[in-house]
Amino acid sequence: MQVAEWRTAIGAMVREHMSSPDLERYFSVKMNQPRAQLMITQLGLYIRHRRDCWAHVSANCPVMAVKQAILQHEYGEVIKDQFSDFGHLHLIIKQAEKLGLTPQQVIDTKPIATTTATLYAWAWLTHAKSWIEGVSALTVTEWTNDDRLLKDVGGGHSTRMGRRWTEDMGIPWRDMPNFVVHAQADEEHSDMFLPFLEKYATGEKEQMALNAVKESLDLFALYRGGVAEAMEKIPLN
């Protein structure tokens, strides 16, 4: 498939995922401070875990251009980019501070059971499977933040969750730096690896890549479904 065909195929899978019952449940949970604290700290664990997963893919990949793209991607996530001088975990920390959490509380967060299970699964997928499957599995998670793709169904994750925080807790958009940044940065990241899929995910590898996209979206549904269930157990009032 050409880049445009990959964009169409993956985009359709992401749109189906974002309209699924698990995601509708996740976005429908009413927010208060304790629920938002759980959501943002589990997201911090997820973001930190991405760094390990991208390292697995790089280690599995013999193509220097792909390694360079991963390093470019990770430099912005870990070191600095136009959105942050301290990496994207710092954005989580700054947003969590608006909920009364200290940086150390964010760092020391323990995963809930579904977070543990899905992070283990993503680690296995990116370590044990081919680099093409690993790239496919990781890049698609950033597509769930792409407002260009999802505007007509409410927007990507950051936009929809940011709206929920504002409606339920009165937190202004400017005080949600992680959501603000990822509503923009992940549009670039969504496009970043498509040329490599066009070039290397050919023949039987094409379906392998698409299967990895589906597996990763299924994991994302489990992860966010677990967060939704855990939030629902916290009293709203």
C-alpha cells in the first residue's frame, strides 16, 4: 500500500476503536479530582513505558533511517521539543500538580491491574515480534489523539478528555499542558512512520502490520476500560 492507503486503512481502524463501547464508557465517566488523579497518573505510567517499547523496536530494526526516526521521536518525548524543554513526562507532572499531586507522587504511582497487564503486553509485542509489527503497534496509539482524523466524532483523546475535565471540574484548557501538547504533537507523530510502512510492510508483512495495529488498539481499549472501571469505583460526591 501507498502512504495514502495506509493512512486510510489505519484511520478506519482508529475511528472504529474510538467509537467502541469501551471508549464511549471511558469518555462518559464524570470527573472529580480523585478520579482525574487516577487517570493522569496511570497515563504517566503509560507514557514512561512507551520509551521502553520504542527502544525495543529500535533494537529489533536493522534500518538506519527507521532508527533515526525513532531517535527523533524520542528526543522530543524524553529530552525537549517545541512544546517542552523537559520532555513530555514533565507535562504530565505539571498537569497533575493542578490536581494537588506532587511530582514524586506521579513518579511513585502504582499501576492498576489492567495497566500492568497491558504494559506487559505492549512490551512483549515490541520485543518479541518484528520491528514492522512494533512500529505499527506503537504509532497507532498516537493516532487516537489526531483531531484531523477524529474531529467529527468528538476529537482525539486529549481533546475529548480535556473537554470532560473542563465541564466536570472547571479546569481551563491552559492548565492541562499534557492534553494541549498531545492534541498537536501526535498529529505529526501520526504521519511519521507511514513512509516506512509503505516501503517495508509489503507482501505478507502488510497484513502482519495491520494485525499489530488491531492488537495494539485492543490493548488500548483494555487499558482505558480498566481506567474507566477504576474511576467509577471512586465516589463522585
